[in-house]
Amino acid sequence: MNRLKGIAASGGVNIGKALLLGKEELSAPKIKISHEDISREIYRLEEALIETRKEISTLQKKILHDLGFDHAKVFEAHLLVLEDRVLIEDIIQQIKNKKVNVEYAFSQSIKKYIDTLLKLQDEYLRERVIDIEDVSRRVMRKFLKKEGTNLQELNEKVIIVAHDLAPSQTASLPKENILGFVTDVGGRTSHTTIIARSLGIPAVVGLESATRNIKTGDKLIIDGSEGVVFVNPPEKLIKEYHKKLSKITKDIKTIHISKVKAATKDKREVVVSANVELPEELSLAHEYGAEGVGLYRTEYIFLGRSDLPSEDEQYKAYSNVAKKMKPYSVIIRTIDIGGDKFLSQPQVPIEMSPFLGWRAIRFCLARPDVFKAQLRAILRASAEGNVKVMFPMISGVEELREAKKMLEECKKELKHEGVVFDEKISVGTMIEIPSAALTADALAKESDFFSIGTNDLIQYSLAVDRANEKVAYLYEPGHPAVLRLIKNVVEVAHQNNIWVGMCGEMAGEPLFAFLTLGFQLDEFSMPPPRVPRIKELIKNVNFQDAKTIAEHAIKLSTAKEVEKYLQDELKKILQDNFDKILLV
Ligand code: PEP
Ligand code: MG
């Protein structure tokens, strides 16, 4: 057995087979063939091209049915590559003249093709490289008679093991068949963690060498609460974990799902809402008793496709969420592309420090075409439900003013076109950069509400990349610097008569939900499966106790002291309920 230790990203345990996702090589060994073998190699080429064409057409039909025309369109480019006469002729000439095997000839021609495209000035053609690589891998698998992993058609339950998962990959996985996520890279708030938590799937990230130590088909135990993965464990341990799994399943059932507003024993009411990335999380939000959507991460509509979603397509998505959540409110955050969520189009350059770079509102303000289409879609959706708009990564008042100016321009345009929308739509600012937290007084005067994005606030105030497993030990939500910033933001918001929520992962972590309740936070937004636990916590504590404990906690010197103190105090308050609220 091999025991691998990583970062406990999303709680719970599971037992199942590993499915290793990797990037197959596009190169192939060179084998000399005889003159008699030439026709056989050319036949293999034709056969592989026909089979790949069939495979893509089937996939295209399925995507058209499931996700619509825009997504299916991507495969047109793939089919064109397979019909490119110049490319096919080049491969055949290599087989004939150089007397080499088809895999090698194919890999050489593709390499030439890609190199030529990469040298072109035309950005559109350069972007086709991804399509060519994708389709080439499919052809290569046909030569090697290897089955590629068609995740859409996964029909057994597996634990996904990967170096990293692109947000577009995670978004398109068949969730019902995923028992867990195991990745080499990542941290407590990287995108795989966020999705895993939202779907209530255990995840261990930042294992560094999981893909080297695990093979497809290995039996795994994933313990997302402890951050451990066991590879091919003995029967005894499997039995132990089966027991653990049934206890967790039972404990989850004992946590009451409350559909009423959360209130402490001494009657302080707060809002507990859900973070949503993918459409399927909406029903989870209802199921778990969330009182609205506190963060709708719209960038997921933009990922995993080769074009931009149109205003109409966005309008449909946003109004659908607004209608389904009515009468609760939905806070639609404008796209936060960049950092570890990247687009394939429009080409966002790969940056040295992407989290500090061209991200979120910076990208939007530089691309008014993209931003205004989204703002118009949000405004149109505001006629269909209780919609609020929120801007991410605001670093100071100027950016907020510029974003609001664009919103006003969109309002004017829509009015002129006779389109209805909520003219008094609330505008919120995400507080996730230390400079915003420290100038919250100025931002509060020009915002209708705040939402504290602790995932980023922690990384920027502690200078710790949130997705880098090597510095994950320094990523401490309980760090006194973080707590002081949060406390200041809440106080300043209230002094300026606006409400303040939190949509970073901290809001769904019981110890910190309790602490920030004591700071007088008004709203807590979290992955849907966390909602019942946080509501149960709030129901079982007194606001006055939380205040007193928070006042003491903020005077402590280290994150570890803070966590230990909060744990001891909560244990005293919750007694028998402590384990099930904190440890499930
Ligand atoms: C945050 O930074 O806390 C947040 C909620 O936004 P995201 O995780 O999408 O960056
Ligand atoms: Mg953020």
C-alpha cells in the first residue's frame, strides 16, 4: 500500500477505482518499413481518419443535443483538419518516400502543420492549434488501438486523478460518476477544490506526485477530510473506511435541512446563501435550504469553448437562475477570468503571475465589448427576478466608478431600446484585495453592499498563491492580519449603512463562520452542501457569545492560536453537536 498526503480540500471519504487523466504524447517512435508495407500503412491512415471522423460526428451530435449549437460548432474545425488534403498528402509522401511507419509520419506532418500555424500573424489561425492537437490525439489513439477517455460517456464510478484539472474539464465531467478528485497541484481555494466542495465530492489536492504513484484501475481510498489517499490498501483498511463512510452518510442525514431563515438562539438573523458555478448546483442550493445565491461565478459560462457566449445566451442563463431562485436574490458576479480560470478565447496571454495580472475587472474594463454584453444580459435578467450585480477584484474607487459608468451606459442603451430591467439594481463590490479592505470607507459610499472574497483576500494579504501546494501551509484564514481586515470591512460597511456578506470559502467553514458572526457579518455564502451545517451552527449559538469570543480571538498572535481557541470555545457551546457540525 502507498499512503499519499496532500491538502484536505473537500471533506468526506470514498472508496473506488482510479481513472488517471493525462495528456497523451503526440510523438511516436520511428520504425523503418519495407516497400511491401507501404500500402498497409496508407490503409491504416485511411482507416484511422474514417474512424476518428465517425467518433467526432457522434460526439458532435451528443453535444448539440446536450449543450446546444455553439458548443457543437467547435467540432467543425476538428473535422476540417481530418479532411485537409495537403496534410494527408504530406503524410502519404513521407510513408512512401522515407519508408516510415504511419504513426511517425503522422506525428511529423502534424508537427510541421502546428509550427507553421504558430508562426502566423493571424491570431485566429494560431488558436486552431488546440483543435489540431486535440484531433491529432484522437487519430493517434486509433493507430495505437488505445481507447481515449471520453469523460462524457463515463459509465462507472471513479476517482479522478490528474496533474491538474482545467475549469472547463471539471465543468463537463459527469458528476454522478465521480467519487473524488486527486490532483498533483492546487490549494484550499483553487478551482478544483471549489467545484468539489460545491458538489459535495471529496478532494485531496497538492499531492505533488499523485499521477506518478497512481495508475488507472488502482483501488483508492480518498479521505478528503484528512487530505490522504491510500493506493491499493489492504482489505482491513477498506473495511474500516466502509464503516467511516456509513457513519458520515448517517451523520449527514441527522443534520437538519432547514428551509427557514437562519437565526441564533438570541434571535440575530443572518442570511445563509449559496455559491453557484454550474447550472446543476442550482437545484442543490434549493435542496440544502440556501436563501439565495450569494455568488454566481459567471466565468464558467465562458470556459471550455472556442467562442464567447452572446448577450442572448448569457441572458438566458442569468434569467434562468433568477427565475429559479425567486423570491430570493441572486448576486451575479461579472466574469473573473484570469488567475487559475483561463479562457481559450479571447486569447488571454499566459502571465508570469496570473493572480496579480490581467484578471477580473481589469480584463473587463479593457474589453468593453465583452463587459457590456454581460452587463446588458444581467440587466435584462433583472426584470425576471431579484438580481444584484457585483464587481470582482476592485482595488480602489476608480475601478468601481469606471465599472458603474459602463453599467449606466448599458442602462441607457436598454432604456432607449425599450427593454425592461430593474432600474434600481443593487451594485456590490467584492472586497478581496487588501487595498479595497483598507479603503472600504470610500468604497462603501459608492456601493450598495459588500461581499468579502476571502479566497483572494488571504492570498493577497499573506502573499501566498492560493493554488500553489508548496506554500499551502502559509495559507491561513485565521491569520490575525486577515481577521483584522475582515473586521474593519464589516465595521466600515455598517457605519455607512450597507450590508456586508462573505462569499469566500471561509464563510462555509464552521469555525470561521462563528468568528465572523461575532464580527457582525450579515450574509454567509458557501458551496450548497455546506449550507445545512452552517445553519445548524447558527441555530445552536448565541450572537452575544460569538461577539465576546471574536473580540478575544482577534487579540491572539497566530492563526493556530485562533483556531485552537475557537475550537475549544465552540466545543463548550455545541457539546454533543460539535462533532457532527464540524467534522462531517
Ligand atoms: C474569493 O476570492 O473569495 C471569491 C469568492 O472569488 P473566487 O474564489 O472566484 O476568486
Ligand atoms: Mg476572488
